[in-house]
Amino acid sequence: MNQDSSPTNKERLQNLMQQANITDINELSQVAKVARLQLIRIQQGLILNISAGAISKIAQALNISVDKLLQVFGEQHQTEDQ
């Protein structure tokens, strides 16, 4: 984890993948049928730069709702903006 002990986007994505029994980003890319670049954008905190269709596919592959996916990766933006 990073210095303030909140998980990074990469760690958050890894946790969600683990819960969905997905081993790595390449497998998630294949299961969700989205480009690996889209997943890298999530890791970099750029989820808002991803199309709604791709976000939906990623959420489905992770067995979570789109709202949950956006909530998980939106938290960091909220804390960074403060």
C-alpha cells in the first residue's frame, strides 16, 4: 500500500480481480473483451476516460455493478481533490 495506507488503484483492481477469480490484467482483458489499455487507465486513475460500454464490460467481468466500480475508483479522486 502507499504511504497513507489507502490502497492504490492497482491494488483495488487486483482485489476485485481476486474476488472474481481472475488472475491478472491480461485475463481480465480477455474476459471483459476490452483492451488492456482500458484496464491500465483504471490503474492510473483515469476511469472517467473510458467509455461507458467498456466500464460496463469490466464491471460484468468482475461480477460487480457499474456503480460499485465507479465508486471504488472514484474514491481516490475525491480524496485527492480535498
